[in-house]
Amino acid sequence: QVQLVESGGGLVQAGGSLRLSCAASGRTLGRYAMGWFRQAPGKEREFVAAIRWTGITSYVDSVKGRFTISRDNAKNTVYLQMNSLKPEDTAVYYCAADLGGRGTNYDCWGQGTQVTVSS
């Protein structure tokens, strides 16, 4: 199981930007699909974005045009660039790895990083 550590969360004003990073250790990213999820207080965990090893990406509708997922295999790191942030983006963001490569079943999870967007 690859170990994942998220960073880059924090407090930002509406309309601002943050870049989240997910560093993998113990394994290279290889052909894993990588995903970002978020969980707001009182709500269930929500899919945000995913990227396959080929570079194919997918996003939840609410973040399309604002968020970009990318990966740098040389650095063994996955990123989530978040622009035009809204208060409803406030949540704990989690990085996850799907060892099967399809982005459907996530086997390994990071500890999460808090993102708070003020009005």
C-alpha cells in the first residue's frame, strides 16, 4: 500500500487560489489512478477529481473550469490546483490511490488537509 501525505491546505478568501499536493512514498505512482475527495461537516465524502496514469482526467461538475488535477511522476506527487474558490469548497480534502488504475476503487488514502474559504 502506497503511503500518501497531503499538504497545501489553509484559509483563503473567496476568489482566491490554493494548490494541494499529495506526496507518495513506499512506491512510485506507476500506473495508479489518483483521486482527490473532500468531506464537508455534516456531509458524506464527495469525489472531486481523478487522473489516470495516461493523463486522462475527470471532475465533479461543481469544480469544472476551476480545479485542475495533475501528476508529476518524477517527483512522485499529485496536485490539485484550485482557482476561483468558493465558500462551498470548504472541506477536508483527501488524496487517494487506485492500484487498479481505473479510478473506481481507491485502496490507499492520505490523512487529509483542511481547506477553508471565507466569504
